[in-house]
Amino acid sequence: MDFHKTLIVYNPVAGFFPSRSFIFELISSLSEKGKTPLVYITKNKEKTLSEVPNLAKECEDIVCCGGDGTLHEVVNALIGAGVDRPVSYIPIGTTNDFAHSRMIPTENKQALNLIGKAPQRMDVGRFEDKYFNYVACFGVFTKSPYTTPQNLKNTLGFMAYFIESLKDLASLSNAYSLTITTGDESFSGNYIFGAVTNTTNFAGFFSVPVKPKDLSDGLLEVILIREPDSLTEVPG
């Protein structure tokens, strides 16, 4: 491992009107600190999962430049491969939910100043063989982050998610029958939405009703919305 090398994982198509000029500022900033930047440009999820861990093994730390999805892929790649490296995050995505939860500036130059600061631990959830750094959810409106075309996100920003989510209104009638067991308590019902979270908001428009006090306390929050009798009962 080279203690002077930093791996930059960069998603060139992330965000609203993505700008590539800041990447040169990042390289310059790291160089001034005596670091040797190694830039990896993301191609697709599969390659990120397979290639990033091998590159990270040769570096002291990692800087992830992208949106929530890019950071999710980097976290999965590292944990899945058992590679332990501190990760800095430059949020250049469309909504940047994770950054807002962690009070990371979405202005590039301010975010750059946080690189190299003392790392903070945070909880990561696991679902079967996959990991999530801030939310795992199902039900109504949860498809939009995955089905919204990238060109719309780049052009319309957050509004692209909102427009795509309107297509999901029909799924209000597709409830999931669940039985939840927690400790010595068990309850059942039909739910149109459920989430296990470690964040204050997600998908750009879901605000967690009970804010987590500590994102590294070993606990995750659970949100469940029961099937409504009518549309007027759906939370606003």
C-alpha cells in the first residue's frame, strides 16, 4: 500500500448539469498535500464492484465523487471485498441525500476542505449479500431513483425524480402483507411503503419523521406506512 496515494472514484455523468472542471481542482488539492491521485472513472456497477477494491488496496484512502448511487457502489465494493479504507465524499449527484444527512457541503470547494480530516464511523446496513449506507426501502415511489433516465436528471435535477414518481401512483393499490418481529413484539399488516434507514431524508422528497440522533450508534430506524383506505390518507 502506498501511503501517499489516493484513489479518486469519479462518476462523470452524475448530477444536475454535471461539471468536470472541479476534478482538476481536486487533483491539484491532493497534489499540494503531497498525495498522488489515482483517478478511476466509473463505467458501470459491475466494473465498479470488481475493480475499485483492487485499486483501493494500493492506496491510503479514497475520494468518491458522484451521487448517492455512486457512493452506494463504492461502499458495497469495499465492504464486500473486505477492504478497509477511509472514504471521503464529494457530493455531485442530483439530490445528495447522504451528504445532507451527514452535513457534507454540496459546494465542491467546501467539500474539498473536508478531505483528510479525522474520519468518522457510521453504521452500514446489510440485506442478504448487499450493503446500504443510508437506506433500503420498498413500495410506492421507491422505483424512481432507479428508473429515472440519467439525461433527465442531468437536465431537470430533482424534478426528474418527481415526474418519474408520478408514474408510481398506481402502486398504491399494491400493498405488501408483512409480519414484523422485533424483540418480544410482533405485528402484521398491509404496507405500501417500508424503509430501514440511517439518514434524515431520501429520494429527495422523503423526510424521515423521527430523525436519528446518532448515525453510528449501531441502530437503524424503521419506517412503515400502512395501506390507506383512500388516497386522502396518504401522508403528504
